[in-house]
Amino acid sequence: MEFFLKFSGFKKCLFVFLLIFLIGSNIYSQTISLFTWPSSNVQFTAITSYNDGLIVAGTKGNEIILAEFNTSLDLISSAVFSVESGVTLTVPKSILVDDEGYLVVVGYQWFGSESDAHSFVFRFNYATGILDWFRKYDNEGSILQRVIIEPTTGDYIVCGQNGHPSEQSAVLIRFNKDTGDETIISNVTHHPLSDTYWSVIYNEGYYYLSTRYQYYGGLAEKMRSTITKLNSDGTVVYAKNYITDTLSSARLYGADIAIKGDQLYLLSHGDDAGTSTAEKLFITATNLDGDFLWNKQYNYSTDNDGIWHQITPLPSGLLVAGSRYNPSGSSGHGGDIFLLKISDSGVVEWSKTYPFKNDSYYYMGKTDVFEVIGDYIFAIGFSDEADDKGVVMRTSLSLEGYISEDCSEVIELDIIDGDDIAQNTDLDDISYEGFSNITPAILSSELEFYDDLCPLLTILSDTICSGSIYTLPDGSEVTTSGVYEVILLGEGGVDSTVITILEVVEEYIIEYDINLCDGDIFELPDGSVIDVSGTYLIESTSVDGCDSNLIYNIIFNDIIENATDTNICEGELFILPDGTAVSDTGVYLSELVSIFGCD
């Protein structure tokens, strides 16, 4: 029990839950692992599931790196793309694996400012190393943020912004999965200066997008977080602004959007009373028509809280990721990553922050920062040492995001209910310029494991039979059920903690009382046939591998025969034992069943 008391903020019932959840199975170790490239900066920026493991995308210097991991975080392989000789930083923003096993990656080249960025999309067969197509958008000011699959066609739907050259419009594009040819679904603006579709989801023929629109009458102080709903042909169903009205001074970004049941969840960060980009964190819930349900501010008790990255529905609640405010970063970006688990109604269930980053550039908030596989959470980023190291983290929902006391700080926060605001917005179509085909060089990779950033936490569960001895990882021996914690010295002097949840299975003794009739037979579990009363012992092995004794008390009951002579007067009736009424002289047989089922 001491182990769980050390987990700040854990509920007492977690101990019982883990015993139920873990008995008879092993759970992977909780860890944060570093990966490096000799004399190069490595930053991981997007993650997705792939086969039975993971694919991570990021940057190696100015180039794109892709890396495959198993769920134990062993590095399996990696590949590097050098776009236009690697002169310009090329950042993957979003990644997926389609139904045919191809990787699809979108992102942008960063030339130092939003208005100078160029975006890209490519499809790659990771298993064969063959690049199907790579499309680059040469128009300055274009940034692609998110890629999803349109389920009816299998084509790729990509959202972001389109540059004109010092202005940005919100753009939604369909890419043919086989050729990479693009079709514009939506290219709109409310005020042609700073409009962006930050994220997109698809549901029953509609696109729902988290959006930043800049309203007329100002500059950054008129940016608002909105939900835009589009028909499949791109026509607008609605575009609604939340959190604060359009007349006030506020700067808000719609970072991501999720759907669960008949509710939409919009992540927004920024400043509802000024122009900070990383001051406050909001989640707004609406129905599918965009009607307001609730709005909550998640306040970490600081003047500036940070930015959001991603929200993903879970079977129970939703998981949210963001980055804490970084006072030395550009506009407050670049702080440590955090995870937040909330209920469907927005109530905080747990919140943890971790000692690595996932937001290096001003417009680098991401929607693919974590992946949930079963109970496990995998998150990515980088550690900003002398040379940046790529980071992959593994923790679990059942442990509420815990890694170790030094590597998963519990952060307390207040929830402040917001105003009921949902204002409709008119949008205008705007022109668009197309993509060109390029062929990047695919280089050999030198990515390798570097170290574990934090002490490893491994949770094991096992069972032994009563009277047996169990040896813990440190060599000590135990004989009773319990939760045992041992600390081992790992490579490089990094300690690892192993928690063993041990159940001692007692010997089973089960006794059966069986009544049969004379002449019957009974077959015991070992195949023996019994026809004589007595007590019989069967020794066997239970499903746990422990002894089980079955005792059978068997009685064979006699068949009872009883004759009775009875006289009655003429005209009277006699009721036999079976209930039959008779009035004539004779011999009558009644067959009855005893309490043991015998005749």
C-alpha cells in the first residue's frame, strides 16, 4: 500500500483496481526514452499506431525523420527525407497510416515566419521504402496542420491555411490517395489576414473544423476560436464563435476538435481579454449543430497557463495534451508537455506534466502528439539538451499518467465556468494556388537509443501457490500476497523501480454431498466409476496451477417396497398413495419417488 500512497493525487480505490486489472498479466514499464543522432538535433513532432507498434515523425536537423518502434519502445528502424537538400527546416505536423498500410504525412517548411512557410503532403510505403508521391505547396504562407482519411473514398483530407502572400485563408483539401492530385473542398476567409483550419474531423457526411478567424475591426485582438461545419462539398453549414464576443479585445486559437456521441469538444487557447497566445486554456462543448452546452477555463493557478495540442475521446472521458507556458519561449510557447484526463462533462480526473517539450516553434501546436493503444498512452516530443534528443514516453490510463515522482508532476488546477456565447459568422470564398511534385532524397539513418530520461517504472503481476516462495527482481524472497517495490540500478546509474503485485493462491478443498439410488453409478472427475456408498478424494490441479482437493460423499439409497392390507365397506372409496381413488377389491401398485429421487 505504501507504493500507492507515494502517488500524489491517486485515489485509494486505485489499489483495488490495479489488483483486479493486473492479476494474471504483465504491464509494460512506464518510461520516457531519449533517441539521438550524432551531432544533430532530433525532435519528434507526430505519432501514430503502425502494425503492432508505432511510427513517429519528426525532424533531424532540417530534415524529416520517420522511426518505427514496438510498444516496448525498442527502436526497430528509421528513415530520413532530405527535402531540397535539407536547406530549410521541414516539420511534420500530422501523420496517419491508411487502410493499405501507407504512411501519410503533412507539415510545412519553416523559413522563420508564418507568412514565409511552405507546406507539403506525401505518401510513403514504410515497409518497402518506396515514396509514392510528395507534393509541395510553393505559395508562401501555407501551413498544413492535420490529415485524416475520408472513409467513403479512402482519400486524404488535409486542413490548414493558404498564403496570399501576407495574408492567410482557411483551406480544406482532398488529396487523391493514389496520385496525390488535390481538390479544394473549402478555401474561405472571414477577414483575409489570419484565418486557419487548425484541425478537422469527419462524421456522417460532414466536416467539423476547429478554426481561427480574424474578425474585422482589428488585428490580433480580433482573432477568435470557432467551430466550422461544412457539407461534403465544402458549403458552410455554420461557423460559430465561442468564449467571448467579437467586439471585445481577445486573441483565441481553435487548437483541436473531437466528437463523442452527439457532442463536439473544442480546444481553445490564448487570451480572452488581450493578445497573449498562451495565457488561458478553454474547452467548449456543443451539440452537432454548434449550440452551446458548456465552456470551461482550466486554470493552473498561474498568470499564463500554456497552449493546447490534442483532444481524443476515450471509452470513458477524453484525454487532452498541451504545453505549459514557457516565459523564455517565443510568445510563451515551448514549455513542458502535460496530459489532462477529463470526464465527458469536463470534470478533471487527473493531470500530469512531464520534463520534455513538444512545442518548439510558434505555429507548431500539434494534433498528433499522443496515441492511445488499449490502456497505454504513448506521447512524443524532445528534450532540449545541448543537442535536442527525440523523446517517446509510455505511461498508462490505469496509472493516471504516472511515470515516477521526478518525471510526472501532479498539477492542480481550477475550473472556471465560461459564458454562454455562440455567434454565427459569415465566410467568403478566396482564390487558391496549387501544388507541385518534388522528389526528396531518402537517406540512411543513424538514429539510436540514447538514454532513459527518467527512472523506469515497471509493474508486474504474478501468482504462486500457498507454501511456495517467490523471488523478486532484487533477489529477495516473499511468500505472502502483497504489493512489493524494489529499486534496481540500471545502465548509466539510472535507477529503475519494479512494482510486483503478488497473489498467493490457497489450496482448494471443495466437498460435494451426492445422493443416488441403488443400482445407479457415478463417474468421478478422474474417470473412476462408483457404485458403492463412501467418501472419495480426488486430487487435481486448478487453473492457477495449484493443488485442489475434491471430496465426494456418495450415498446409494435403497429402493423401498411397502405392502399394506386395507378393508373398506361396500360403496366406500380408498385413496391410494399416488392419489388414485379405488372402490373395488384388488391388488394395486403405486410407484412413488423418495426425497432422494429413488422409486
